[in-house]
Amino acid sequence: MTLHFAAARPAASPRYLFRALAVRIAARAANDNGDGESHDEMLRASLKHFAEFGLAAAAEARDKARTAHFAGHRDDYRHWLAICRTLDRRMAVALSANLARRGQRKT
């Protein structure tokens, strides 16, 4: 004969607690995505870039940022680095750190 254990359900089960907490959390929600219009423009540019290159979009943006950096085009470098950062933050941090180390070596 098999034994089955059926625990008693307390009145405040997790299902009921979740509903109560969800209402409180939703009331505190805030937009912390960025600083407004400039963030929206960068997000739009990043999504367009992703639509064109798919999963390789972050690597493509990194390569374009690296090319712009070595060509001396600072504005283009910042633009592509921001797109890379939007798509893959770690890749962008690694790129900027790598370029900073190269710059220190040359001086």
C-alpha cells in the first residue's frame, strides 16, 4: 500500500500573496530605461541595426566602432559603441577597455 502526503494549505498561500504583491509592485513601476528622447533614438537605431544583421548585430557594431576609432572618427565611434552597448553591454565594455589599453601602450 502506498502512502500519499497531502500538506495542509494555509489561508495565505503563495498564490494569494503573489496577487497582493503584484498590485504593490505595479503601483511602484517607473521608467528607468534612459533619459528620454535620445535613448529612444538610440534604441530605434539599435533595433534597425539588429533587423539588418540579426544575432551578429552586436559584433558588426563592435567592428564598425573599432574601424571608426582607428580612422579617428570619434562621433562615429561613439555612435557604434552605443549601438553595441545597447545590444551587448559586455561586448561594448570589452571593446572600450581594449581600445583604452592600446591607447596607453602607444604613449
